[in-house]
Amino acid sequence: MQQYDIATKVLMESCRDEIIHHLLDLPVRESVLLEPLPQETASLKRSDFPVMMTDENGQKGLVIIEVQTEWKRSVPLNLIDYRTRYLLKHDVKATSVVLLLRPSGAATDLYEDDEIRFRFRLIRIYDLEARDFIEGGPVCMLPFVPLMKGGAEALDQAEAIIYGSEKTRPEKADMLTTMAILSGLISRDMPAKLVARRKDIMIESAAYEIIKKEGFIEGMERGMEQGMERGMGKGARGMILKMLEVKFPDMDEDIRRKIQEIENIEQLNSLAEIVILASNPEEVIREVERK
């Protein structure tokens, strides 16, 4: 599950103020992601995000955010560990938070034993309503939409809002890439469709290496190339049509019919490159009409 921790860290680096303000209702004026403390033990992990924030009154506070894909009994103890380590270095008020991505009946916001009683903030991402964020939530929360209630149905709209937002291109790249990776917790098809549509911008994100590792689109491209190298015209056409189904599901049937009629393998190869790189259906239509 490390890929989901890394993807979330990329998002936290660019959107932490909005996420902290919206989920925790803390008045963030500015914040900085602290450098990890020296690893005297093996307990510090990638999913530990220590943030030093400054509120509207200039007061500093520590926010320890632990992102968990699955709930584990050790989560509260890890959080106590992180909290203690950072408070020994920073003498400020602390807020401890767990963002839980997948449902768990065992998840709790309270740890107790014979000596310790520790309560923290538990944000169940899967209990949030996707529609609330589509209609009025901050853009930076939209990468979590696939994991929310009604997230599958709202995915396309969330993607469109991010892509059309006033965020910088690098921020959009991080958000779209994170959304694609997190959607892999729900469906294998979701990330493939997102990458097929937005690869042009996702490749600019630091998290895109995870996309490559998972093979959401490179596998499709390799399969197409191998098929063409073997001269399998029928297979190449089928792969092109499959890519169109993923990227442009509303493509005119007349265009699909014309693709079926193409016999020349070089023309199919050229068309395949256009389909892979195209950001809109018009680019594909123009290429088909020239065949």
C-alpha cells in the first residue's frame, strides 16, 4: 500500500493548507511540512506528515497527520510515537489526525490502556459525501472523491473541475495523478481511464512514477506496439478501438466504422500514436478522415 502513502504525500505538499482547513477546521495562514526527525528507531514512515502551521493570529501549532489505507491496531500507538517525538523538538500545541482511506469497523479515535488515554481526530474519507465536495468543497479535496460515497459516479466531474480550475499546471498534475492512484483502491478501470485522458499533464507530477510502475497505461501502449510489430492488423484495430472506448466513449460510430476498414498497418500505427496522445476526439477524427 506504499504507493497510496506516497501519492497522498505529493498531494499534501501542494494542498496541505486547504486540506487542513477544510477537514480540521483550523484557520491556517501558512504551513510547512517538517523534515523527518532522525530515525533513531524504524517507526517513522512515509505516511507520517508533520506540519507546522501558523494561524490567523500568528500562533504556531503542530499538526501530525497519519494517512492509513487500512486500519491497524498499531495506528494509535504509532501516532503517539510521532506526536511525542515532534513535541520534544517543538514546544507548541499539537493536533493529531488519522486520514483513513478504506472502510473499517474496528477504526476508533480513542486509545486506552492501564496508563494512557489518548484521543485523536479520525477522518473517515469513505464516509464523506462526494457530492458535497463536487458542489462546494475545495478543489484540493477532489483527488479523494473516488474513495467517498458516490465517488465512482462523481469521478468524471471531479476530474473536469480539477482540469478546468485556476490551479497551476503542476498542482493540477499532482491532483489528477493522486486521484488516479487512489481510485485504484476502488477499481482497476478507473485509473486507466483517467490516465488515458490526462496523461499529457500527469507526466509532470512527481507521483507519475507510481502510475508507470502500476502499468495503468504503458501496458496498453506496449500491447498495441507489439501487436503492430507482429503485423496483426485486426488486433491493432481492436486495441485502437479499445483505447477510444476508454478515452472518448462518445466517439461517433461512423469514425469507429472507418477505423474498422483501415487495412494498412502503417496507417494503423500512425493512428494509434494519435489516439494515445490525443487530448480531444477532434484530433482523432481529423486523422481518420485523412486515411
